[in-house]
Amino acid sequence: MQELALILVGALLVNNFVLAQFLGLCPFIGVSGNYDTAVSMGFATTFVLTLSACLSHVSYHYVLVPLGLGYLNIITFVVIIASVVQFTELFVRSVSPLLHQALGIYLPLITTNCAVLGVALLALGQGLTFLQTMVYAIGAALGFTAVLVVFAAMRERLEHADVPAAFQGAPIALVSAGILSLAFLGFAGLGG
Amino acid sequence: MSDFGNAVLARNPAWSQLLGLCPLLAVSTSVVNALALSLASGFVLLGANGCIAAIRHWVPQFARLPCFVLVIATFTTCAVLLMQAFSFELYLRVALFVQIIVTNCMILGRVEAFASQHGVLRALADAAGTATGFALALLAVGAVRELLGHGTLMMGMEMLFPGTEDWGMTVSDAGMLLATLPPGAFIVAGLLLGLGNACFRAGGSRLEKQRASES
């Protein structure tokens, strides 16, 4: 139990996927302009990330390894992620059209979110069990959501700041992300 | 030729479109890491762009994205296996980010926007240009971070090209730790991007003024 808690905190704060491991930066910079869309994007990603990490784990250990096809892991994982995204879109559309409208254009973007593939590959590299993979994925996804939402709030404030012309837009966003990342360094050492 | 130049400068994937940021920030701790990832990305980009331009007439419209992603994933797997075979030590440093080339939106973007509509030769020129532009951005951040963080430049090149041990330079013995840590990556990239904006915007507005005065 304690081990699972450590994995969760590690993925959520200490090795935050966006700020310490540089995964999922495209949506982090691209979708964080608005607070509400950041929240929606975060939850859609959480769902897809957890589901695809679990499916990747199962398919690697129970299909690819017995067949001796371990080197096909990247191709398999990409197909799994794309199908999970496709399935989520269909599911959301039939269950809640309103949510689908809100998430609409963000769902397909998750396919090219490297954090999703990154979690699957990292969990594999660390040799985690199924339960550990699930906890790791949830921690990573919540960490991604938290940082995305915090950063969206920061950028709404930046809109009103007097930024030099050359730094408007992406450059100042990157520098403020650096400062946020500096703050997250404070979590290093938490949970050993 | 114009496809190549366009892709390097006007549409530089990293600087003007902010695509492929994850690898740009993650592996730019030193020049050799940056070069290794640029070469791997370039290989995948050339392969995928050329291959998709060749098969573009046989790919049905509704299934094109899955097809493209599979082609890119195939070339990425090749790149991973090649790096494991020829420079394993370096592969260990950048392993995750070589595997993650599949989800680099820069590559899918070029394939979808260019290779699926043009012939093989033009697609290859575009891929070469995009890869060069990406490599330039990656090497710029890598050089600045290695210089600030370790006080060295081009250390460890022999991992990529054997027999180049004397390429490394030591500029100063003291390094600034911040530049090698994750926050340093964001800050250096942000500052470089701002600097680039300042230079290019100034140049651009001068051109516009010139055009305005001519007309």
C-alpha cells in the first residue's frame, strides 16, 4: 500500500510529467490559454491516459512477450492509444452530447500527446505490475491536469501584464513555465 | 529547393510553430544529445514523408491518419533498433524521447499537410528542410544549456562519431546548475525564442517599411 502511495506521489508531484519530464508540452502550451478548456482537456486526458496505460500493459505482457514480438511495442501502443481515443469519443458522444461539444476538438489531440505514450513506455521500462501501472498512470494524469489548470490560471493573469513585444505569447509562457517548474523542484526528495 | 528553404526558415517547426517542444526541451542538455535526437527525428521524418508521398494515391481518405501513424511508428521502431545497434551508450541517454518521436506533432503535421499532397521528391525536400530547421533549434538550445550548465561545448561527440574525442571544449570549470535542471530548459528556450522574435520581427518590419515606401 505504502509503495503504491509512493508511486502516486512520485508521478504526481516529484517527477511531474510536464514540468520535470517534458512530456505533453504541446497541449500544455497550446490549450492553457483558457481556464475552462484546460479543465476539460485535463479530464479527457486523465481518462484516456489511464485506460491506455492499462491496456498497453496487458497487451505487452500477455500478447507481445509470449509471441516474442517485444520490439513491436511502439506500434502496438500507438494503435491502442488511437483506438482508446476513438472509443472515448464515441462513448462521450452517445452518453453526453453536451460534454462532447465541450471536449470535441480536444479529444483527437490526445492521440499526439506524448505523455500518453510516455506513461505506457515508462511503466514498461520500470517493470511495474498491473496495479502499479494503473496507479502510476493515474498519478501522471492528475499531475498533468493539475499543472495544466495552474498554468492556465497563470496565463489568464499574464494576459493583463505588460510584456515586451518580442516576448508576447509563447516566449513569456515558456519562461513562466520555467518558474513554475522551479517551484515544483521543491517537491524533490518528497517520498524519497 | 524552395521547399527546403521554406521549411528551414519561414516555417521552422520549433520556433515559428512551437511543434515538437517536448524533445526540444528534454534532450537539449548537451550538444551531443541534441544531435542524436535531431538525427533520429530526421531519419523518421525523411522516411515517413517519402514513404507516404509514394503511397498517397492508395490510402483511402477516411483511414489516412491511422495509416500515417503506422508508417511513422514503423520508422521510429527502425530508428530505435538502429540506435541500439550502433550507439547504445547514447541511446540510453535519450531512449524515451527517441521512442516518442511517433507522437511528435511536427512529423504528423508535415505528413498530413505536405507529403499526402505532393510527389516523393518534393516531400523529401520538405522533410529535409523541416529536419534541418528542427536540428538547428535543438542544437541552439543544446549549445546554450551545455555552455551554461557544464561550461563545456560538444563533449562526448565520440559516442556518435568514433575518433572525435578532441572536439570537446572546456570553456570554464564552473557550471550553473539551473541550466541543466528542467526549469533551465524552459527559461533558456523562452529567452532564445524571445531573442529570435526580436531579431526577426525587427527585420520583418524593416522589410514591410521598405515595401511600403517602394509602392
